[in-house]
Amino acid sequence: MTTTAAPLDVTALRADFPILSRTVRDGKRLVYLDSGATSQRPTQVLDAEKAFLQTANAAVHRGAHQLAEEATDAYEGARQRIADFVGADFGELVFTKNATEGFNLVAYAMGNAATSGPEAARFVVGPGDEIVVTEMEHHANLVPWQQLAARTGATLKWFKLTSDGRLDLSDVDSVITPRTKVVAFTHQSNVTGVINPVDVLVAAAQKVGALTVLDACQSVPHGPVDFHALGVDFASFSGHKMLGPSGIGVLYGRRSLLEALPPFITGGSMIELVKMEGSTFAPPPQRFEAGSPMTSQAVGLGAAVDYLTVVGMERIHAHEHALTVAALEGLGSVRGVRLLGPQDAVDRGGAVPFEIEGVHPHDAGQVLDSLGIAVRVGHHCAWPLHRCLNAQSSVRATFYLYNTLDEVDALVDGVREAQKFFGVA
Amino acid sequence: MQLQQMYQEIILDHYKNPHGRGLRDPFDAESFQVNPTCGDEVTLRVHVVDDVVRDVSYDGQGCSISQASTSVLTDLVVGKPVGEAFKKMDAFVELMQGRGKVEPDEDVLEDGIAFAGVAKYPARVKCALLGWMAFKDAVARSQGAA
């Protein structure tokens, strides 16, 4: 994080997001604190999608007419800009429908490796092999690995959490062993915002020759990320959490690995040669993009990356850090509020989960909603994490570049309001 | 204010002082239901004798809406023939799925009419129905076992 960059001009930024000026629930000013679930899109992204559809729309990678050419250029141009944004090469990014599909792509392709050629041998998992995850994972980076273990007879192991919700890395070598074939873990928790030490886990995995799969859904939108520098083998993130459209995710795969990885979804566009007896497959990334792909979504995500680049990821990270510090302090000062996870903002992104004594998270969310404040309530697709933190569910506020300190204050006031309404103040 | 429309006093009373709460014997069947979006859960037992609901007992973790509606459920169905209990359930489900446009019949639903405001919030309808889905499932199990 830099301290030299000028702070964000949030007032000017907010003008780019038309939805932020609407009101909700009988004229309340919208306070949107749910960007961890989905972010809002600036006019620049919406305009890029519209301009593509109005001037260049066609199916990509098929057809030789001018529109097909322009559409393909727009689609592949977006891939290049997104690759530059995350420190990857052009051919190392695969477009998926969402981040969840990216994790499934790797897990299913590994499952297919046993019946593929010798080049896929390093992806084969079976009885005696171990798949390592963490208790912190979003279900998207947990359930596909449980399923891969169930299908192949491999054993699922996991890193536990410390009482304040960080990864317990006190005995890495007992979890990542020579039997480990893959280590899947999140860069930044979608619940607590905890940022994990990727270097420690990558080093341990590399020592035993295991693959690493990074959930980058909450890191790529909120700070500078360079996959080559991190040294991970695969990473997946989604468009809609980084000012881009829904319906598009991105899977990063180290080039040499993508070249050897068997396909997951098969069909048109991903083939090299098709005969009735069988088929051969295109090189990556096309091998992993079967069927007609999304187009305006890719263009929109390219525009989102341009927007984020202009604003500056360091500045965004610093801004969110300031909001997180304020939220921890504000909520922490309310009697009856229990902050879940780390109590400080060290190595942490802009997510603050909490419970209010005597007010169920669903009910707290309802009171906040009546005040115009949008937060997430529930387990946020991280049920095991909540069990670790002794919480059935939680209220979660998440921040992005367009949020303000005033909105943090509104949240804290809203929590007091909820306590008053349910008579626990 | 909309909030008061949703959280009627009756609902808050049932939430703070739930009726029939706690798991009891004897029982013929038990059902565990969970709302996968929020993790709210209820375990509910039914005791049915000669086609009459003799007891409903339950335990669970959940929001005020799910807990209060299960409390109201016990008031409505205990002592009633299964057929009548199911009619009340159907009326409650219809009310909850009516997006606030169904006029509830107090003779049938008694305290249950307080949930009319909840029906305007689609995200909370599942909360209100959690205990009822457990009741339906438990009765079906008790009949299957008979």
C-alpha cells in the first residue's frame, strides 16, 4: 500500500455510477455496502457494452465478415487488457461464465486427466493423493474440490483457522505433504477480508510439486495483483465484483499448464479436428471456451479494467483500508456488537462482518435496509468459516472505491437503530 | 414506517416469548429444515394420535420471523385434526406467497395474520415458511411410518 498517492476524489467518482444516486425504501438515500457480493458499474462500462452492441456485435471466432472481425478484435482486445491488469500473458486467460466455473474447470479437467494423454499425467489425482483447501473458502473454491476428491478417491485436507479467523499456518508441512496434488485457497476472504500470505502457501506447494489454485475474486477488484509475481498456477475471478458485467469470469492458468490440461466443457470452438471416431482440441485459451462465448460482457470487463487502471489500484486499496479502519472503530465502539474475524485492519481488505447481541443478522439487515443501507446477511457462501468463528450467520459490510466515511457512519447509526428497534440497546 | 408493518407487535411477542418451544417426547416423526441462504434451521417434531395433532415441539436457530412463525404454528395446529391443520398451512402459505395482495382470514390464521406485511418482502418469505415446511414434512413422515 502506498502512502504517497493522492486520495481518491470520491465525489467525482460517484458521478460515474448512476445507480448510487437513486433512493430506496420510501426515499432513503442508497448506502451501498454490498460490493463484496456484486459491485456497481460506471457509465464508462455501460457505454462500452452498448457501443459494442450498437456497432460491432457478431459471433466471435467464426465468420469472415467485417462485424465478425471487429467483434473478435474487441473480444480478444479485452483479454489482452485484462491480462495486462493481472500480470498475465494473453494466452493465459480463459473467459468463463463466472469465477465458480473457473474453479470447476480446473477441478473437472483434473478429473478428466486420468483418461487423457501422457501430457496430462501431472494432473491425475486418485486414492492416496491429497487435495488441500482451507476453512476460510467460499463454497465456490471448496465444493468443487470436495467433489473431485469424491470422484477420484483422493483425500481432502484443510488448513484450520485461528480464533481471530486467520489461517493457522503453524504447521504447514503437516497439511501440505508429498502426497498433496493441489492446494486451493483464497487470496482474500470474502467474509473477513483477511489477506492470506500467498508466498508461504505457494512455496510449500512448490516444494512438494503440488499445483496452486487461487481464489482472486476479492483481491483483483480491490488492489494491485500480479499472478506471475505471486507464482500461483491457476487463479479465478469474476467480472461483476470489479465494476464489470455479470456473466463473465476469468480463469488464469500458467501457460505450460494450460497447454497440458485436458478440456472440461467440450463442443464447438474448442476443437482442432473433428471426426466421427473422435476429436482433437485447440490450444488454450480456445480449448477451454467451448460454444459461443459472451461478448459484450468481455468488452465491458475490458472497460472496467481501463477504469480501475485510471483510478489506480493502490489508491483504491488505500481508500478501502481507511473505510475499514473507520468501520472497525465505529462498530467496535457499539456495546453489544461482536466483530467477527480479526479485530484490526492489518493484512485485510474492505470487509467487516459482525453480529449484534439479541438481533439476528436477518433482522438487523432488515432494519438497515429500511434506512437505505444495503448489506449482506447470512453466511455469505462461507458456512465452514462461520462455524469456525462461532457464528450461525453474520451481517457483512463491504467497501469499494465509491464508498465514503459518511456511509460508514450511517452503518454505525443504523446498527444502533436496530438495537433500539429490537429493544436491546 | 415500513419496518413496523413487517414487525408487528404480535410477531415480536412470539419471538421474545415463543410458544411450544423445546423438543419433547412422545413424538412420531421429526423433520430438520434449513434455509440454505442464511443458515437458519429448525428441528420440529410432531405427535399425531388418531389423525389429530397432539403436539408440535421444536428447536432451532433463526431470525425473528422464522421463530415467531413456528411459534404461531404450534398455536394453530396443536389439537386440530391433520386435515384442518393442513388447511391452515395452505392458507398461511398462500398469504406468504401473495406479495402482500392476499387478505388473510383471521378466523383461520389467528395470530398468523400478523405476517401479512412479511409477504411484501420476498427475501423473508422463506423465513416465515421454514417451520411450516418442517411441519408438513414431519406429518408426512409420521403417516408414512404408520
